[in-house]
Amino acid sequence: MAERLAIHGGKALRTAPFPAWPIFGEEEEQALIRALRSGKWGRLAGCEVTAFEQTFAAYHQARHGVAVVNGTVGLRLALMAVGIEAGDEVIVPPYTFLATASAVLEANATPVFADLDLETFNIDPAAVEAAITPRTRAIIPVHLAGLPVDLDAILDIARRHNLVVIEDAAHAHGAEYRGRRVGAIGALGMFSFQSSKNLCSGEGGILLTNDDELAQRVQSIHNCGRVAGGAWYEHHTIGGNYRLSEFQGAILNAQWTRFDEQTNTRDRNGRYLAARLAAIPGIYPQLRGPECTRHSYHLFAFRIVAEEFGMSRDAAIQALIAEGIPSLAGYLIPLYRQPLFVNRAFGPYRGCQAAHPALDYGRTSCPNCETICDRQGAWLEQRLLLGTQADMDDIVAALQKVHAQAAQVGVG
Ligand SMILES: Cc1ncc(COP(=O)(O)O)c(C=O)c1O
């Protein structure tokens, strides 16, 4: 007889909490006081943001890093820097945070959605290729959950069609593709430092690149169109004040002291968890091939296939939560089904409408994305992967318990 589930009044498998996020201590306190007492609270006067940019860029094998107010703005600035114009099309996945696509609208261009690979949750290169038109100028692949996309295939498509690749690495701090850190493998890459991210300062972001000219453009755009050597009130290009503050820089420098070790812990626990969960019928962890030499596991993504697991995704998540394992279904709406896109509520950004008057996102169909959103996708937050191996065993035991009960009584 399978053990009664906590959601049905049984005893919860686990009551101990998982690690909380963010993790902070003396280092952050001292860094904040250092920035405060310096009296230099803006990045142009201080040294915290500049030091962080150099550290973060070098770690990701990039020549340049420009910190910005957040990842959303970072993507828009990247699109501006590479010269995206009204009427241009930019290929994006539909399974990502809104910003990947809304930044394209804000750059006055048109997002075109290409479906995912069901097993990796990442954009499918074949779908990218099929979405290319004479107006396509760029691709924004997202390293979803921290698993690098198939960069060889994406870069090959980009070369053949003369497209720019901007990596959305909001989830992928420290992730590696064939031994190389992601973020500056394409023309530009964006990382987010929003509160939930693996490296965070409340809000913030950074753009990385190995291209000197692009770096200069981003520098200028993020600093009101100023240029090196120019006067303070001399503005050469459209831009704005998108600079990170020294307080955020100080927090990032302090968080950095723990980053590498935390990243290794998540990678180790993620591998272990994926191997153990794969043995449970109907549980499919995000498929990680050998080309991923380090997964940043911003999320531990997996699929729950109800027909094999014995319970629907939504019921299983509720059961897991009751067992003491915080879990969530993740993105529930493919971006093209968001009211924003269905109603084309693009406000003052007229580029997309003007170039594509008949565009109807209601006709977009990405079946794999819909399967994941509607029925199968599930996530664990990165903080859970900062726990011990015994914590990972609890996650496995909880899913085993739910499956055993579901198999016996066919719940949900
Ligand atoms: C995949 C992805 N892209 C872009 C962003 C935008 O970053 P931010 O929240 O820093 O604007 C996020 C963040 O939530 C994200 O998850």
C-alpha cells in the first residue's frame, strides 16, 4: 500500500526548509558601507561597477562588459547597438520571460517565434531556420534554465543567413558550451541580476561582447549617447541613462566571492538529481548533452508526462508542495498567446505594426512550447540546488512517493 500523500492528509515527507535566496553576510554589509562612505554613488565617479564589469567579463571570456539597469534594457540596447531597425524581424523562443520578445518590440522590430525542442526546452535550430524571411536580421536564443542552446547550429544558421546572434543569458551565469562560457559567443550576450538570478543585486544586468566597436556603441547608448573624450553635455547618438549604481556594483562584487562555488554546487546537484529523477516513470529532466560542460541551473526544469506518471502536472506540483518540496509549473502561457501579442497592444512602438499590418499572433503555433506550458513543464528554483545531496534525495523521494500513490489510485 503506497504511503498516503500529504495533500490527502498524510505526513509530509519533508518539513525542513531549503536554502533561502539571496545569500548574504558581512561581505555585502562591508561592500555597501564602502560604497556609501566613498561618497561616489554613481558609476562614472566610483570604481565598484567598473571592477565588477571587468571581473564578470573576464570570467565569461569576454573582452568587454557594460553593466546596465536590468536585463530587459540590456536586450533593447543590444538590439540598438547591432542596428536593428523598424520592420526588421528577430527570431525568439516563445518559452521565456516576456523581455526576450518585448525588447524586440521596444526596438521597433518584430518578434517572430520559433518552437522549442521538447527535450531541452531550448529553441530548436530547425524551427529557427524555418522562421527566416528576407526581413530576418537577428536571433535571440535563450539558454533556458541555464542549459546552453545548440550554439554550433545557431551560429551556423546565422552565418549562412547573415544574422546577428544576441544571447539571452539571463539564466546562464557561468554556464559552459563545449568548455566555453556563454554570453560572448554570439555578437553580444545579456545577463540579468534581478533578485531571483544566480548572481543578483536586486535589479541589474550586463552586456558582454568581444567586439570592440559594439562595446563602444553599448557604452555610449547606456550613457546618454556620450562618447569617450567628449564633453559632458555632448550627445552623439540616441541613448539614455541606463547606468548601474555603485551600490548595486558593490553588492555584485560581494556576491561574486561566493559565485563560483555556488555554481559548482548547483551543477553537481543538478546532474545528480537529473540522473535519479530520470528513473521515475513519466519524469523527464531537461535533456543535457555532453556539449553542456557546465549547467548553471537557474532552474531545474523537467517534464511530467501524466500518462506515464499517473497524475497531471498541476496535481503533481500541488502534491509535491504539500510534501515539502517547493516546485512550480513555470511559464504557463507561450508568449505569442499573451494578451499583449494577441491584441497587439504595442503602445507607441509602431515599427512592428507598420511593417506587418496583417500580422496575427493568434495564428502562431509552436506545439512543443504549448505541450510544455499547458501540460508538462515543471521547475525547481536554483536555491534548492544549493542544498546537500540528502536534500536532492528528498526531492527524488517525494516524486517517487507521489508517483507510487498516483500509480495505485490514479489520482488527478
Ligand atoms: C530569460 C530572461 N530574459 C530576460 C529577462 C529580463 O531580465 P530583467 O528582469 O533583469 O529585466 C529575464 C528575467 O527575469 C529572463 O528570465
